Amino acid sequence: MMLDDLSARPASVGLVAGWSFPATVFDPLVRQLPGDEVVAFDWSTFSSDWLGRGQEERAVPGLGPAVWVGWSLGGSLLLEAVRRGRIRPARLVLIQATPRFLAEDGWPGVSLGDWQGLRRAAGRQPVAAAAAFRRRFDLPNEPAPSAQLAATEGLDWLARLDLRSQLVSIEVPVDIWLAPDDPLVPVDWPKHLELPAHVHVHRFEQGGHAEWLDHAASLARSLVRPLADDPGARSAR
């Protein structure tokens, strides 16, 4: 279903993809929104363009998309951009993302050993490592990974970012979408934080780290309608 017939016009939307994926992974979602309202980035381009040195001038109200949407690593980078004041969105949407990727005492996540193994493999053969990563976690084979998008720098972002306090104190309205049985982002991580009332957690019915791809139409509707009106997914706090 296309959204051209909806009376509500969506705010401009920026999309940031996860590790090893190009911006075109969002094509199923982009096709549900007016093309002139959407801009998509891979994680590498976003990190260099919005988190690089000298990018402070981007943090101007009204500059850049009003709604930012990030999947996995893309969501973490968006939270970091908000923390640094590089973006000032009217709304932030985090799709199967977490403020702290690595597990530690009292916090669910990926083990340091698993992360180190992936980083070693990506350091030797990034494209092959990304392909193996996708097979292991049942992620889409297409769009194909590239050496740039499978670079260890993306994994380093995941390891060093700890944005739990940022999310607890964030002033921007946030929608978080999680899925059961996600092997990379535990569905229960919000239980470990005292999230403010304007941070809303929503859960898909099915599992997997790329579950959002099966809900592109309902996610698109959520950008132009209140989530309570969305029949495509079940919400929960």
C-alpha cells in the first residue's frame, strides 16, 4: 500500500542502515513514502558526514530530517548524534537497536568474545566476514556487503558506545521497535532502564534481527499516524 492517498503528509525522514548494509536496504520502506521526503544513508556515510570533526554546524533546528530512523548500528549512531548535538530531530525511531551493544553484568547484549571474533574476521576479510555474519544471524543476502560497509570501524562504534544514560535523559520523543528472539539486540533490554514517558517501546510479533523488513508498510504508516492506530504490530511498554 502506498501512502500517497493519506491525508497526513509525513515529515522529512532520514534513514541510517546497520553494519555491512548499504542504504538501499531501506528500499522496501522508502517505496512506502514519497520519495522527495526521504533520504537514506549507510552507517559509514552517516558517521563521517554527521559525526565527523567539523560537523557541529549541522546541529541547527530545521536542518536535516525532522524524523530520523536507524536500524541496529544505525540506531546507535543516531543516539550518539543526538548526544553530541549534531542532530535535533522532532522524533527518533530506533529499529532493533540498543544503547549498549556489548553485554556486561546486569545488561543483556552480545558477548565480548563474540564481538572480538567478528572483528578479527572483518579485519582479515571484511566482505567474507560480513557474509558469514549474515548467514549466522539469518540476515538478508542482498544488498551485498562491501569492504567499506563491513569495515571494523563500524564494529568499533558498537563496542565503545554506551548511550544508556543518554537515552534515560533524552528530550527527543523516541519510538523503539524490538523483536523477540533477536540474536543481536535482546528484546528485554528496556526493562533494565528507567525510560522517560516520551520513550515508547513497541514489539513485533515475530523474531529475528531483520524482522522490520516484514513490516515496512506498517512502519511507514507509523511515521504519518499515531502508533496506536497501526494494526501491523503490537505495542508494549
